[in-house]
Amino acid sequence: MKMCLFLGNEYAPKESTKQREAYFLDFAQEVRQISSIPLMVTGGFRTPSFAEEALQNGELDIVGMARPFCTHPERIPAFLAGEDIELPSLAIRTGIPSMDDSAEGGYYAWQIIRLGKGKEVKLGLSGLLSALFLIGWEVRKAMGRLSG
């Protein structure tokens, strides 16, 4: 089973997590036990029905979504209207397994930055270019050359 690092701890996704849309509902349940502040969960929501179900069950107060809206901006009105659609994320790959996480993170970071600047989504960016974008962005940020 693939392990990942989450908040400094190794985390192996439960089978229930793999079978549902939202990745962090287990963590949300733990937070609910110790806090009463409004809770936003992001990561893995893809359908209006599942987002609504999580809200109705009180598992969270706000659904956070970014990646699906980055790659399917034309479907946002239908999603918000509750139409039965799915917004899958794209799997961005380089062909170099050790760079694939950077490729995917870079691809979506680049799209969010573009949207924030009023530009359109640019589909079809290569995995390698996306990975290099993320690495360059993080280096510039670490050197204090980016604002905000």
C-alpha cells in the first residue's frame, strides 16, 4: 500500500477513503471531535450529490474544490445547479515516476494562478513543463521573489 506524508505523519488511505470521493473526511471527523469552528474539506469531491451528502451529514460546513473546476470551467454552472455531472481531475504524468507528483501539483498550481490573473485555463500543458513550473515557483517563493 502506498504511504504518503500528511501533516508530518505517514498516512495509508483506508479502503473506505479509496471508495468514496472525498479524501479527508476521516480527518474531518477527528477535527469535529475537538473543534466547533466551521470546517472546510477539500480534496476529491467530484459530484454535486456527494458534496451535498457530506454537507447534509454534518461532516463539514464548506466543500472546497479547485482541480476539477480548473479543468472543466464550462461545467461549473451545471455543477452548482446540482446537475448530475462528474468533474474528474486529470492525471498529469511526465513518464518519470519520481517527478509525477510535481507534474500534477505544478499543472494545477499553474492553472489556479492563470485563473487568478483573469486568464483562461490552458489545457494540454506537458507534465514535464508543469513539474518544472512548480519547482521554479517554489524556488522563487523561497527566495522571496514572489508576492502574496
